[in-house]
Amino acid sequence: MGALDGKIAVVTGAGRGIGHDIAMTFAREGAKVVVNDLGGDVDGEGGSKIADAVVDEIKAAGGEAVANYDTVATVEGGRGIFQTAIDSFGGLDILVNNAGILRDRTIYNMEEEDWDAVIAVHLRGHYCCTRPFAQYIRQTNRAGCRILNFSSVSGLYGNFGQTNYGAAKSGIAGFSRVLALELAKYGATVNTISPGASTRMTIDLRKARGREVDVDSPEQSPQQIAEVVTWLASDASHDINAQIIDVMEGWVGIMQQPAVIKSFTVDGMWTLNDLDKALPALMEARREHDEYVKEKGAPQPLK
């Protein structure tokens, strides 16, 4: 018996890398899968029907899948992806918003089209694919639905040369928090993945930073992320909602959400003299907090 028996799933950007491994793992665990991929290059240009190869792979392993080639970056494309699930399998239970592109440049060299393309695929893409599914959940009261969104350390921590990508990925984290509130009454959960793996989108970046690349190592394999996403898509995760799960370098962790660390009040209006005292004290509280979180968040062996 599979963890996703009887479930119907859409995985965007499932032609290669993380999306491919998620689609394969979903099928292994019994889900019927819509394999969506535009088939473009890393920068979003071009196109091919790579999704067909993934569908063939799933079917050869005894699973059920259909291909979809719509872009996630338009409302029409998002509707088309959703409709493929309805037409092919009669419903939808799980949406994985994984599709993405990169156009890395510093802000000095980033053209408008570089900004717009990345925001469109990542942030707008999450909206375009999620809205028809959310409407369907509300209209049908379909129980136990799951949405898994993909953020990144580029948006959560920051990464040089990725203002477009970082802005989109930070926006996805905020999008997910609000979406989790809106869908909670229908029993649906919305969680966010912050992934790390060696894929065609990240290998060059890793090499440029002097990081070792070994696509065959478990710590760098997209499969580590696929297993976590599969668990979060299953019934076992029914009480986990609005969380950011960090999966990389062999660890699985939970990330803190925005919260006030320390605060002060004064009588009346704040003055510059007051702030001369308050802001340095707040920064010291932040440093202490960061050291505490760094220590507590270090990977520990699972017992």
C-alpha cells in the first residue's frame, strides 16, 4: 500500500531535477500524476516535450500519469494544468508548485525582461496554478488536499546576483502563509519547501562558489526533497500547516517564521535620543537570537 494511494497530483516543472523525482515518487506511492513541464531551458527559453519521457518512465514502472505542456506563468496555463487533472483523472488532491527558471544578474545589469520573466514563472506561476485548485477545494469541499510551494534560501536569506529570484521566492513564502489561512477551514494544508540539491539550475552556481558537486550523493540528490514532499502530501501530514521545511545537504529542518524578537515602549512619541538607546539594544538582541538559533538549528542525528 502506497502513502498516496487514490490521490491525484499535479507537479509543475516535473520534466527534470526535483520535479521529476517528485513525480516519480508520487507515482511509486500510488498517486496518479499530471506531469507538467514547458520543456524550456533554465532561463525559460525554448521548449520540448520532456514531460512525455517522464510519463513513459512512470508507466514503465506500473504507475499512471499524463503529460501537460502549459506554461505556469499565465492564468490560462494554470487553468489548463488543473483541467488536465480533472479531465484525465476526475479530480485533484495535491498541487506541487515546483516550476522555475533563473536569470541571474546583479541589479546593475538586470534588464526588465529578466525581472519580469523570473517573477512571472515563480511568483505569478504559484498564483496561476493555485487559484483554480483553491476554487475547486472550496466548491467541492474535497477533503485532505495538499499544496506544496517552493521557496528558496535566496528569498529567505538572500543571495548575491538574484534580486529577481529572491524577490519571487520571498513572495512565495508570504503567499503560502496567507493561503494556509484561507484554506484551513476546508481541511487543506499549505506548506513551503526550501530545497537544496544539485540540479541543472544549481550545478553552475555551486561550482562558481567553489562547492563540490556530486549528483550521485544522497545529500545532493533531488530524491531527498522528493521524499519529504511526498510525506507532506500524504495523510500523515494532516496537522502540519503554514510551515517552511528546509531540505538540503542531508538534513530536514523547520524554519522560523517572522516574529518580534524584542521590543521597547516609551511615553509619547519616539525621539532620536530614544532610538539612540533602543536600536543598538535591539540589534544586540538580534545577534543573541541568531546565535541561539544557529546552535539549536544545527543538524542532529535522528534517534
